[in-house]
Amino acid sequence: MCFTEPIIGALISTFIYKKKPNPKVWWLCLMFYGGAVFGIVDHLWNGELFAVPTNLSKDLLLGAVISAVILISWGVLVAFSKPAVKTKAKAFKA
């Protein structure tokens, strides 16, 4: 169940990106989707994908920590990224 929070983060960031496309939000989408896929693969690997965890609150807390680490990592990437150079090329759209 720890992959549910990154999935929710991915869906929210995708909604934000669709409203106003921005490369930095695109990075956040990719990071959340990556975290969600990692969690799903981990649960599949251990045979726990559809199993109800014995300690649901602990599993949900782990998902919150994973999402927080994704947000912090994204914030560091954004803080240290160079500003986009304006060129005649079209704006980034994925």
C-alpha cells in the first residue's frame, strides 16, 4: 500500500501539468510515477501487491515518507537547475 501516495502525487502533478505545462512540473510527474512503479514492482516481487498489510498505518507512513523524499529531491533539482535559455525554438511540451 505504500505505493498509493506516490500514485496520488503522480496524478495530482499530472493534473497540474495539464493545466499549465512546465518542464519542472514534468520532472515532478516523472519522479512520482517512478516512485509509484518502484513500489508496485517491490510489492509484486514480494507477492504483496493485493495483500492487505498487517500494519496499514506503518505502510501508509512509508508511502508518505517516499512521497516527501520525492518532493525534496525535486526541490533540490529545481533549485540547482540552470534557468532555461530563451531561443527561437518552441517551448518544451511533452
